[in-house]
Amino acid sequence: MSLSTTISATGISAPPFQTILSNLVSKYQVIFPTAYLGNDSADYQLLSLFSAAINDNNNSTIMAYNSYSPTYAQGTGLSSQVKINGLRRKVPSNSTVVVTVVGQAGTPISNGVVSDVLGNNWNLAPFTIPLSGTIDVLATAQQPGSILIQPGAIKTIQTPTRGFQTVTNSYTSTPGLPVESDAVLRSRQNASTSYPSQSITPAIKAAVLACPGVLEAQIYENDEDYVDTDGLISGAPGLKGHSIAVVTRGGDPNSILLSIASRKSPGCGTWGSYSQFMIEQGVMVKLSYFEATAVPITAVLTIQAKQGYNSSYGQAALSSLNDYINSMLIGNSLEYNDCIGAVVSPYFKTLGLTLNGGTVDIPIDFNKYAFSTSSSISLVVV
């Protein structure tokens, strides 16, 4: 029997640790038949060390072998493999929000910093207060990643300046993106193989997913001659006939529109909240797409502890619920019963769960997505 890794037509494999140890013990007894090899013997402990070294080496070999496939590669190995598809792992981005500044006309602000009620600091783009005394300015979070704040959350000026009087936000922030996970990168790598496909819609989606900053994309298509008023045909109510609606989470608008323009067929219209005129096959056309907006989800989980329960099980349930909510794709409604199923545990009894204050499914429009944070999900133990 081989104690090392074996490569066959079915892939790579290796014997488990206990099999390796049993094999070494049996061979040792052939050489030294009178030796005592109980678990407490020095010789048995030495053979265990040898077995652990062989097992660790086998596992390293298996990981190295699997790293040559995007299906199994992890971390930096996966980042290297997807380069053959022209892809790179996406770096984290910062959340943004439009704020309204009030102050004395003519006051220049070059390094303004404001903060929200959660303690996050936001850098303001350079601006000068106009004659009207008010101006909308783009604020970028100092901390990368996803930060969702509601209107009115930004109130504090961290860099007091003469003429800079008040600041507030009338809009919900656009959450930034975390470092791209292995699962998302694998999905994007799989989609990238659709670039040369004969079907135009998958090719457009694959190209949009490859754009910098795009975390997710959905495409709705109406191939009929009339407006899809109820969304039964395309899933996007209001989509005109012979048109598509591209919906993305994150991404550079110019890159997204260029990807759509270079792959959509002539005469196919586009629909969305963001529009720009571009040259398509030598003709000036208007292209549009949707930037998906977040639907904030708050949840309260009420449980009754059973024997053996400790606080770690409750926190694990909250984490599972948070992960499940954020796993919803664009346009996917949040099913109440599925959320209940995400928190099942033998260590407690679920007494109740509220989602946004209710106990029913939460519908999500085609151009929106469910979003929650650890701070928006709470636990009540009775």
C-alpha cells in the first residue's frame, strides 16, 4: 500500500492519517515483533509523528495539485489561475454618498471630512460653496468595504472651517465592495467562458461581470413587441419591447456601457436609471443600465435556550442569517420561511423572527437587492 499521494484518471488522492499510522505500526511490528506499541509507548508516539509528517506532506501535494484548477484553487492560487481568462481578483472599494453642504458663499473646502452617527468618517471631494450657499458634494468613506447609512445619518463636521456651517445627507449611501471572495471569483471565471458564445445575452452578462468593481449583474430581456407592464415576460415591469435591462452592483459606468455597446445586437434598446450617449458602430446612441440599490433588512431573532446553550450558538445563528440575507441575488425576494431555516440549531428553540418588523416575505424589485449588516440583526434570549 502506498502512503503517499496517488494521481489517477479520477484525480488525486491520499490515505487518511489513521491508515498511515496503522500501516507504519504493522510494519514496525514485523521488524521488532516483541516491541510494545501501546498508545503510551515512546515508539508509538514516534510513529505518530512520522505519520503526521507524511499526512501533512500529502495534503500539501493535494492542495498544490488542485490549485491548477479554478474549481478547487484557493486564495492566491485561484488569483493566478484566472489570469488565463484575462481576469483579476477585485480589490475592495469604498462606500459613497451624496451630502448637502450649507455655508458661506465663496468658501473653498479642499480636505473636508465629515462623520455619521455610526462613527464612520467620510472624505469630501474638493468644492467651493456657490452663491446659493448650498451644494451637493460626493463623500467617500475612509474605510473600504460595505457601509450602509440612511438619510440624515451624516451630521458632524470633523474639519471645522470658517464658512463651512452644516452638512447632511438626503440619500442612502452606495455600499462599497469587500475583497472579492473565492466563490464570487470562481463564478466570474465560469461566466467569462461565455465571452465568445453564440447567445448574445450571456455574452453581455459575462462582459459586464468582468468590468472593474462589478460584484453582480442581472440582465432582463423583452423580445416581444409590447411593453412588459407586469414583468411576467422579462421579470422587469416596464421594459419596452425588443429591449434589455442590465442591472449591476457596483462598477465603473463607462466600462459597463462600453461592454453593453460592444456586444448587444443593432436595434436592441437598453433601459435603466443611468444613461449616456455613446458611439455604437459609428452611430450615436443612448445606452442605459441600472445600478442596483440596497433594500436594508433589519431582523430580530427570539430564541429559547436549551441544555448546552451558550452565547456562541446565538451569535452563530445571527451570522448565518446575515450571510443568508446578503447571499440573495439582485431581484430575489427574501422568503421568510427560508430565513427561519437559516437559524435552526439543536441548542435553542426559535420562538420568533421579524424581518423589517414583520413576519412575511419581503418582495425585492428587479433592480434592488436585500442587504443587512451584523448591527442590523439582533438576538433576544428568553
